[in-house]
Amino acid sequence: MKFSAALFFGLSAIAFVSCQKAAENIKDRFGANAPADQVVEHFIAKGAHSSDKNSYRPVNTTEMKFVVRFDSSAIYQTVTPDNQLDINKLYGFADNNQEHHLNSARIGWRWYNNSLQLFAYVYNNGVEKDKLITAVPLGQDINCSLKVSGNQYIITANGVQVTMERTATTETAVGYQLYPYFGGDEVAPQDIRIRIKDL
């Protein structure tokens, strides 16, 4: 009995230390102040469009704020050269209690001209429009937000702000969460990892 108790407490201590070290490693990679349980690594497998984290989550908000970090897996080359211009999707929400190809707001991204570019990417009544926000560095925390303000979306990344038209009539953004998605026309040419922390 003494041996079993000692073994149990010994294994518990090892497990605790291992978990603590894992949490510290996540913090080191994503920022010293980021709680480990709030950092989610979204994994898009080679040959796929969607992230492995893609569960339904309702949204009713005036502002969605998050921190994102891209690593070198975001450097890619499309099979068809023209598809390099396609905008991948990062994070956002469906709006107006409708499907996201009708009304939504997201931040998009692409690797183009040797830089990672972020875009405002919205649908209004089924019509897609996008606008370049800024290029951002790999391996650093990028603060982002999507804000609803009457007939506008105010979309910010790394301190740069753009506005886009909003035709949705709900007072707040009412819909569901939209997650990382590769494409465009093509699937991911390699495994892609994107770390996101909701604020």
C-alpha cells in the first residue's frame, strides 16, 4: 500500500511538472502573457481546406478581438500561379443571422510577393469584397479585431485599420464563428499551423 501511494504521488508530480513545462513552452512560443489554455493551434493538413478546429460556435457581438501568430508553414506556393492571389480565410463571423456567403466579416491572408498579407474580407448580400490591410511578420503576435459599427465593419490588424461596408441590419454581429480555411481554388499544399488566442 505504501508503495502504491508513493508511486501514485510520484507519477502525479511528474505529470504536473510535464504539464507545467508544456504550458511554459506554449507561452514562450506565443507570448509570455498568453494563458496556455486560450492559445489554440489551428492545423490545416496538406490536401485540406478546413482547420481541424471547426466546431459550431454562435456569435453575438459588436467586436471580435484576437491575437494571431503565423510561422514558416504560412509560406506556400500554389500549383497554378494565378491562385497565389487567392485570399485564405483567418477568423471572423457570419452576420445578420444568415449563412456566411451572404453576410460575414473576416480577416483573410495570403503569402504573396514574399510577404504575409492580411485582408479585410466581407460578404454583403452575397457579394464578396476585400481590401488589403497590411503585411505582417512571421513568428510575432499580431493583434486583430473586427468591429461592427452601424453600416460599417472596422477591421484592424497590427495597428492598421480599414473600413468596409456592412449591409446587415442586426444591431450586433449575429451568426456563427468562422475559422481558418485555405483557399481559394486549391487545397493546402502543405501542413499549415496558425496559433490564435481570443481576447
